Amino acid sequence: MLKTMAGVAAFGAAMTLAPAAHAGIDEVHVGVMQHNICVTDCKNADKEDGPNLELQVSFDSQGWLGWAGSPQPYLMASINTAGDTSFGGFGLEWRWDFAEGWAIEPGVGYIMHDGETNNPYPNGSPEAAAFTEENVLLGSEDLFRTSLGLTRDFEGPWEAQVFFEHLSHGQILGEGRNQGMDQAGIRLGYQFGG
């Protein structure tokens, strides 16, 4: 509970300070995400509660990223309100406008989390079975974050997104367990200079 309260306080502080420190910041997203849902691997879904409160700060694309389609670098944090897996990290996000006022925003990044990586109990024991029923075993503290947003721009600096993200180490950043986790939700965005 203390961890959750500290996370919510940090989230609120970041939301308050972001507009004042916008040098180089292109946009800020805040949202509510349904945690540990059934999308890519349903046998691991619904073991953890939620929702997660999420903050993402996206920066102006750097010229040297032109070769990759000029993605925006970002920093993000996702705080689980039930005290389950929270995470934070960084990555790159692209924006492709496909109709007036509409865009698709795919992204890829790296995160670290405070969730479970492996089962601490001996295989086959009742304790191990109970632990596996209640926890997603992510296999590594380091994970990839892939994401996809459907964005609707409003007049002025505001936008709204339906947003999905998948967390997994893909057998690249870790060994053994790789149950992964999905989240989906709604985010509001504020575009500086938009």
C-alpha cells in the first residue's frame, strides 16, 4: 500500500511539473490502463489487479533519428493502484497521420518493473501452484514494451488515445519464464506548441 501511495504521489508530481519544464518536450500523455488483460496470452491474464495510472513524456524528434522515420523519444511510468506490477522506462514512438485528425502511433521501448520474475517455491509444491495462480512470472526485471495508440486530435493542443501495450522479454533479455503482460486503456495528451 505504501509503495502504491508513493507511486501515485510521484505520478501527481510529474503531472504538475511537466507543463513548467517543457523545453524539448513535444507532448505529455496521462491515462488509465486496464492491467493484465487477455490479448496475446490469455492463460496469464487476470492474475493481477489494476488499473494502472500512466504518464508518458515525449520529446522532440532528434535529427539523427531521421533514418528511422523520425520517432519521438519518450520516458514513461505506469503505477499499479492495487500494488501489483508497476514499471517505467524509455523508448521511441512514431506517429503516422492516416486521416484528418486521426493518427496511428506504434512504439517500442525498454522498461524495468517491480513484479515477479520467477516462482520462489519448489516445482510441484502446493505453494508453487498457489503462487503461479496469483502472479505473472515475467522472467526478467528488464522487459521490452511494444505499444500501439489510435489517436484523435482535437482543436487546440489536446488529443485522446485508445492505447495498448505489451510487456515481454522475448527470450532476449531473460531466460526461462516469459509470460508477458498486456494492458489497454485511454490516455489524454497535451501537445506543446500544438
